[in-house]
Amino acid sequence: MNPRRQQLLLVIRAASDMTMVCGAWVAAYYLRFNTVFESPKGIPDPILYFKLLPFILGIWFFVFAASGFYRRTGQHRSAFIEALDVIQTCALATVAFVAFSYFYEEYRYSRIALLAFAGLHPWLIITGRSLIRKALRVYRRHTPPRVVLVIGGGQMLERAINLGGIAELTRGDVMGVILVGDDDAQAEGLAICERMGVRVWPEQADWASFFAEHPVQSVLIALPYRAFGYVEQHLEQITNQVPEVKLLPDMTKFTKFATGIEIVGGTPIISVHESPLAGLGSVTKRLTDVFGAIVGLMVFGPVMLLIAILVPLTSRGPIFYRQERMGLDGRTFRIWKFRSMPIDAEAKSGAVWAKPNDNRPTWIGGIIRRTSIDELPQLFNILVGEMSLVGPRPERPVFVDQFRRKVPGYMLRHKVKAGLTGWAQVNGWRGDTSIERRIECDLFYIQNWSLWLDIRIIFLTILRGFINKNAY
């Protein structure tokens, strides 16, 4: 879809969402005070409720944007998956609103009205988005489709279809496909074309004659990287004959993440590894980290004080142990931990990977390592911005040098801040377990980050992350 059209559609969806939120709040007021419910204090002035609307809109828009909801909106998803996403994100926004209402002391709002609003607004948003989809279908039916020629082959042709269909990418009807590439790519492309039921054209040498005989309004080029020399040979001839040409670049060879494009001085620059933690997302995550670290220090403060007393009583040396780890963008920092081993534990062996039945920890050290309490001082690392509550666990540079040589994509985990807990840890991949599976979890987290995923990981950590058979 044209970027301008995509942005316009995003604005329409956001406007629909906020309109439905307003409508739900107004409806909740009238359901509470103008139906079968009776209020012992009478019906409050509507202004008391309607003056909250700017705050409600601000909270809902911030949560929707910060949680990645509008970024996911641009993806091609089923109505059911989108509805689940709406319900989850609305639940998060409702929690934020309830917290805000406790600080907003001007008036004590009806709990029944809040419950009605919480139950009503997700369904109104879903209904609004359904109406937008139907309106788009009607618009497209009444808009003459363009004739499209696809030049592609192999997995890129498959990818063009999986992105939502060539008709969605080009807003037109496919006249046929010109298959380009080696024998394997052509065979794969032929199978795709048979499944699509479109005509396959042979490679062309005289584009002027071809387009004179078969006029098209748009050409989509979806070629694998190894076949892109074909574009260099023929692109100029094609652009001289067709008003619109679109390129679907093959970046799968270079990246495991989404790619980003920015325009600098009129020149497009492709960012190969685009992290979702940018802009508003990074601000939201930082605010969550600071709030979570403060709460964590308040909750675990007595436990940390007790451990701080026991550590020097059971082993000579300092309370804390500071160790060099690698974090965001490959930069190193000093991580804080409660000391769990004698101060000379690695004097002879050097850096050693922790294994089951490790006899180096002191008796209190063994307890705090099995319960992960030794990691709690990293809340201070979070407060100063060196770490995050959730993210890939930071590793020592000596081990990073080993893993980066044998595990593909290992260094991509440093696209985000290291975390106190992470997706790998709550799934049991910690300690002396598979590094490959751990990296898969870390990359999954980075690719799919959202505020909702962070909250889920934090709750899973509380439920099953502190005590684990692989913690030692």
C-alpha cells in the first residue's frame, strides 16, 4: 500500500478508536444514571464525568501507541487476532486509568460506571474497526483495479503473497507473472503461480513491444537477492514503459528483524536491524523500568537487608560483587550481585560457566543463587539505566567472544538493554542449558516486544522464575 494511504488509514483507525472510547464513556454514564440503576446521591452533573474525557483520550492513545498496538495494526491480521489484541490493550489502558483515577481527587467516580465503560469500550473499538474494513471493501469494489505484472521468483514471490496478497500490495489485479531466477527458484515460482491460477510469462528482451501488446499500470518486482542482477539490466526499460514500479527488497539474507527506511537528504537509507524499542516505545519501557525498580526495592528491601547482613557473616569479603557484562549495543557495564562465593573463587580457574553441583558458593550463597535473590541488586543497575526489567540476560565478555563465533545471530540480542529477567528465563533456558534455544527466545522477544509482553514476563517471573531447576 502507498505509504501516504497507509498513514491515512492509520489516522482513520486511530480516530475511530478514540471516538469509540469517548462514546463508551458517555454511554457508561447514561447506563449508570439513566437506566434501572438508582444512585442514593442522585444523578451527578454530566460535566463531572465529561471533563475527564481529555485525560481518558490521552491515557488510551498513549497506551495504544506505547504498547505497539498501532505498529501491529499495519500488519495483515485476521479480525479475530485483531480483536484479541484490542481486548488485551484496552485492559492495560483500563488499569492505567484506574490508577490515574485514584490520584484525581476532585470527585469519586461510580464503580458501576467504570465497570460499564471497561466492558463496553473494547467492543465498540472492535465494531468501529469492522466498519472500517467493510467500508474499505466497498471502496475497492467501486475503484477500477489496475492491471499488475509481477516479476518474481522463489521465496520472494511467496513472501509477496504472504504479506497480504499481491492485490493488497499493488491494489490491482495480477495479469501474470514473469519468473526469474535459477531452475529451483523458477520451479518454486511455477508451483506458486499454479496455486494462484495466474499466467506465467517468459522472460522478456523487448519490454517496449511487450507493454505495447499487454498494457499494465503497475509492476511489482519481488526477486530473491541472488537474482537481483536482473533488475539492474532491465529496470530502466521497465520504468520507461510503466507508470508505477514497486520493488520488494530481499532483506532476509541480512536480518532477522524488521527493516526500517529513513530519508536523509532525499536518499533512502535502509536500517538492516530495526529494533521495535525506539521512539515512544523506548520512553515507555524506561518509565516502566524506573517505576518497577522502585517498587521492587520497596518490596524486596527487607530481604535484601537480611542478605546484606548474612553475606559477610558467612564469608570474608564485601557484601556485593561487581562483574563486567555486555549490554546495549555491545557496551560493557558493571553488574551488581550479592556475593555468593569466596572472593578468590576464580583466582586459579578464571571465568567458569556455572554448572549443577557447583561447590564454590558459600552456604548462604547457594541459597540465594537457587532462589535468584543474588540478582536483586541489579534493580540499581535498572535505576541508573544500564539494564531493564525485561530483556536478554547480560553475559560476560569472555563468554560473548565464545558464543558469537558459534551461535548465528548471537550479537543481535544486544539491540536492546539487558534485563533482570527475560523470555528465555521464564521458559527455563537459564544456567547450563542450550545457548541456541536461549538466543531463539531472546530474538523472539526483540522481534515481538510490547509493553504487554513485558508485563506477562514479569508475572511469569514472579510465578515460576525465582526458583528453577536450572538456577545454581
